[in-house]
Amino acid sequence: MFLVILRLLPVLLLLLNTACVQQPLSSGRPGSPASQPMLAEHRPPVILISIDGFRPDYLQRHVTPQLNALAAQGTRAAFMRPSFPSITFPNHYTLVTGLRPDHHGLVGNTMTDPAIPGVRFTLGNRDAVTDRRWWDQAEPVWVTAEKQGVRTATMFWPGSEADIHGVRPSEWRVFDGKVPPAARVDTVLQWLDQPAGKRPDFLTLYFDDVDHAGHEFGPDAAQTTEAVAVVDQAVGRLVSGLQARRITANLIIVSDHGMAATSEQRMIYLDTILPPDSIHVVTVGAYAGLEPAAGQQAIVNNSLLQAHPHMTCWEKQHIPARYVYGSNARVPAIICLAESGWLILPDHKMKFSANGGTHGYDPDTPDMAALFIANGPAFQAGVVLPAIDNVDVYPLLMQLTGVPALPSDGDIRATAAALRPLPQH
């Protein structure tokens, strides 16, 4: 019996510590999840919401009453800097690991790996997306939490379909872009309707409508504003559902990156700079990842590693340190970064919807800025944080869930001013 108690002691201490951190603290403001009483037997669930491609200035379009209310009644950051490259999969994995893409291994939406020969990772390659080898260089929140006995649920999140380190969320769904925002919200609410022993404590919710509209029509288009309004309504549906269930939740609402307008008049064609058979193209767009063909490195270097209008190229080992990119084996040998609004393409044959929008540019470019809003019992009302980095979201999530964080590139001090003081005992 004594040995059993000793084995259980770390778990008991963790639960006791979590109970102290997660005391019910209400903002007392109507319309906010924080204004509703917490279920006594359950600490506040943490819901991480991603609105893909949502720029912070979209809040000024007069179509986001729900998000604006949550920001006013809680905490927001002036903006959040994405990690390089400012694209979807790398930054979603950064948000839940606290690691830069160079450190967690998801270095691009499209990539190759010498250790996984013959395979090209792309968003549409389901075999690759569900292969844990692409994700196992890091450990996301839900894996660490499940190992600690904390139940998790992911309503779509990059990586959540793979058994990372052999662990999956307690609840998860195969990604289906046709599932409308309201249905995604309803699935999360259904998970929260489960009895205490099965109810998840950490959940993710993902919306891609704004990103799709931004790509197709551009960030300034009426269609993009309409998509922003649709997602805002879905967030309102979640808030109303939580209130109806008398569930107090800590909501962390983020985006992975912003969006910049592109044009057919702002194109860079690589075949005008070097012979097309001299490189293997890994990825193109706002940035390009290139591998010199056999015996062609000198030609490629001489052609690319010089000044170009609207584009800068580096060998991976010489990428400026502020990008924190280039040490991972999956990073291509040469990275070329376009000026915001310009596109890098292999040649004129490639079809690309240029009169819309894209991302992937320098994270410090204003158009690449991401969203950060936090609302719930853990957060003070009316706080506006200075700009934060998206690696700082992870330590905050781990503190809110009461699960010890793994080493990361993030810093809990970046969001500390937003948190309510812990109650004195």
C-alpha cells in the first residue's frame, strides 16, 4: 500500500497544484464565458481556437462583434509575430509546441527529409500527414497532457491525426474542409457535454474560411470580410453554448499568420535567372525552397546568391539568425524570400492564382501579423499586451491546463501581465 501511495504522489501533487492555479475567477462582464459560474467538479477547460489567415486589423471591419467583445472583456496582444516561414502547418505546430519550425521539424507545408526518402510531405498527402515520423521531432500539448492523464480533444489541428510519440488525443476528427464552422463548434460542445470522467480539459478548434477567402480574393476583398463575419458568428455560437451549459472556459483565440495581396504584375520567374534543369524545386510562393541538381551547385549559387529585385536568396547555413531557420535537415539547401506581395515561381507554365493573396513572407512584415485574444477566468479584463511571438502561446497553454511544459522557445513572461493574480491561500 505504501508503494502505491508513493507512485500516486506525483499525480496527487499535480492535481493539487492545478486546483490552486485554476480557481474560478469571473470577470463579471455579461457576454463573456468568464461571467458564467464554473462547474465545481471541473477546472475550466482550455479551448485553443485558430482562425487561419486572420489579420488583427480584420477586427476593425465592423463585422466581428463577438471577437471584439472577447478582446475588450479579456486580453489581446497588439499583434502576434508568426515564426518563419509564415505558413500554416509550421506555425500551427509552433503554437502547440512552443518551438520554432526549425526546431520542431515542420519546416514547411511542402518538404522532404533525407531520413524519409522517396516521400514528399504536402498538405494533400494524407499518408504523410498521418505519418508520425514527420511530427515526432516535437511533442504537442495534447500528447504531453494525455501522458499526464489530462483528456484532450482536437477539432482539426495539424498533427492531430498522427499518433505522435504513439499518443493521440482522446477525441479527434479526420480533417474535412467541407465541415461548416457551426458544425465544428457543435462537435466541441458535444465533447464538453460528456460526463466529468470523459470531458476533455484541453480542446482545439480550427476555422479555415478566412484563409481560403484571403487566398482566392485577397485580404481587402468583400468576400474575405464576409468570411471574417461567418467565423465571428461561429465564435459567438461557441460562447453561447458555453453559457447555456454554465461552463467557464479559458479561450485562447489565435491565427497562424496574416495575408498579403498579390498580383500578376509582381511575379519572379526562376527560369529567367538560372537554367530550369539546374534545380529541384521543393516549394515556391512567397518563399522558395530549392535544391541544386547534381553538379549544378556552382551555377545555382552564382545565379541566385547575388542581389535580385524583390527577392533575397541564402544558402541555408547563412539565413539571417532572426529567422531561426536553416539548421534542420528538412530545410532545402537554398531559401529565396520574396518581398511582401511578390511571388516566386519556377516558370511561366506554373498556374497560380496571383490576383488574390498569400503568406509566407518575413514575419516582421505588418501584413503577416497574427491574432491573439485571451478570455476567461485566468485573464484580466482590458489588458493590451505589446507584440508577442507565437512561441509564447505554448507555455501559457501548459500553465492553464496545469501540465508541466517541456523546454521550448517560448517564455511565459510574455503573457504574464494578462493573467489574474493567483488567489492567496
